[in-house]
Amino acid sequence: MVLHFRRATAVFLRTMPFVFLRMGVGILLGIVSVLYFGTVLWLGFRLLESGSISGPIAGVGLLLSVGVFVAGWRLFSRYVLYLVKAGHIAVIAHAVETGEVPPNQLRFGKDRVAEHFAEASVLFAIDQAIKTVINQFNDGVVSLASIASLVPALRTLIRLIGKAIAIASSYIDEAIIAYMFTNPEKNAWNAAKDGVVLYGKNWKPVLGTTLVIVLGMYVTGILLLLALSPVANLLSGLSSTVELASWALLVGLFLTVYVGLLKPWVKTVVITTFLVESRDSTPDSATVNRIADRSEKFSELVSKAEDERPEERPHDPDPTPVAGANAR
């Protein structure tokens, strides 16, 4: 595990252009959000004060404004943030596999994404399918509910561990996407299916490492908040406006460090661990059946993979069966 941390940290430091890009996009989104809602609230108060609109109409307008913002956020996340994330993953995968970082990382990542995914919606659909399968598989192999029923005193701790596992799963899907970039000869859906199978064969070291660093993120986040407590005492004596602006700045700094630096490092560690641990593994029917027994979504992923490569079927001497695929 220590070797994975060291190697991943070296890769992370060498892929800082993408880290800064994602951080910049996040800061830009934060500024746009503040300006958007600030404008909406200012306009609403002005209209209310002038008597142009009533309270119920202002409430409906606020709800519509929130709806427009959420819809815009989803579109931006699906067609921009996903591409930036995938580009960074492609660079990390290349660095882990070859030991070298491409000179123009941003262009390299963009080109690799364009080669593997016809459009952003395909990447989004594959990522969502992988997440569902991983969550279902993890729930099947790590049964915390039975432990909680046997030891009620540990329910709170087990609940926290369950949340940590759920967060860990959100990083594992990125590791599988990284595997897809290391296998350019496979179509996207088939590579995603094989990546999930390899996770099923190596889930213990991958999930274990991810869980350790996710719990470490909890601790780091708490320590960062505690470090801000002396600042809170200083701000309490200022005017309400200055105090509010200062807190906004502190929260922004906290999110910048936590989301902009810490989370990309965790992602790099998980991708490195998965690629290294699965390097000498190959997909097999036993693991396929094991995952299919624990995840209904996996059968859909297999079907998508088969539909995307019809020309390979006649030449496949030993097609891998999926237990329960027809029954489901």
C-alpha cells in the first residue's frame, strides 16, 4: 500500500496541469453560482419592495430559478466536467502504465477521450453503469447489515463505514475508466465490462486501500475545520458583513484544498492501485458469474458489450456465460 501511495503521489504531482484545470473550473463554477443566486435574490427583493410581485409569485420565481440552475449544472457536468475528468484519468493511466507523462497533457487527455468515446453521453452512460454495478457488488461482498444486527452497539460505526464504502465506490469507477484507456483495442462497453470483472478479482486490495484513504479524508477534513476554529473567534468580533464575507472566503479555501487537491490525489491513488493490482489478471467466467449473482445491472453491461462487438462473436471459441442473465 505504501508503494502505491508513493507512486500515485509522484504521478499526481506530474499531472498538476489537469489538477489546476479542474480546480479552475470549480472556482469558476463557484463564482458563477454566487453571481447567479445573488442576482436572483437581489432582483426578487427589489420587485417585492416595489410591489411589482407578491410573495407567492416571488417564491415560485425562486423555485424556477433553482430549477434552471440545477438543469444547467447537470448539463455542464455531463458534457464538460465528465470530459475534463476523463481526460485527467487518461493521463494518469498513461503515466502509471508507461512511467511517462505526455508533454501536452491537456491535448493528450482530450485526444484519448475523443478516441474512446464517440460523444460525452456515451461516457456518462458507461460511468453510471459502472457505478451501479460496483455499488451492488460491494453491497454483496461487504455485508454490514448482518454485523449491525449481531452487534447493535456498533451500528453507528458500521453506518459510518458504510458511507465510507459508498464514497470509495465513487473512486473505483474512475479506476475502471482508467483501465479502459489502457486497452484501446477494446470497444468502450467491452472494456468497461472487463474492468469490472478485474475489480471483482482484486476487490480486496483495491477497496481496502480506497477505504483507508477515504477514512483519512474524513480525518483530514475534520482537522481542517478545527484549524479554522481560532479564526472563527477572531471573526466573531467583526461586523456581520465582514464576518460573512470572511467565512465565505474561508469556506472557499477549505473546498479548494479538499476538493481541488485532496480528492484528485485520492483518485490517483485508487487508479494506481487498481491498475497495478490487476496488471497480471485476466477476466474469467467464475468472476463474471460471481458479479452477476450480486449485481442485476452487470447483466445489462454484458449485453451492451456484446451488442457493441457483433463481429467478434463468431470468432469467440469460449464465450463467457453470465449466470442468471436470462432469468433476470
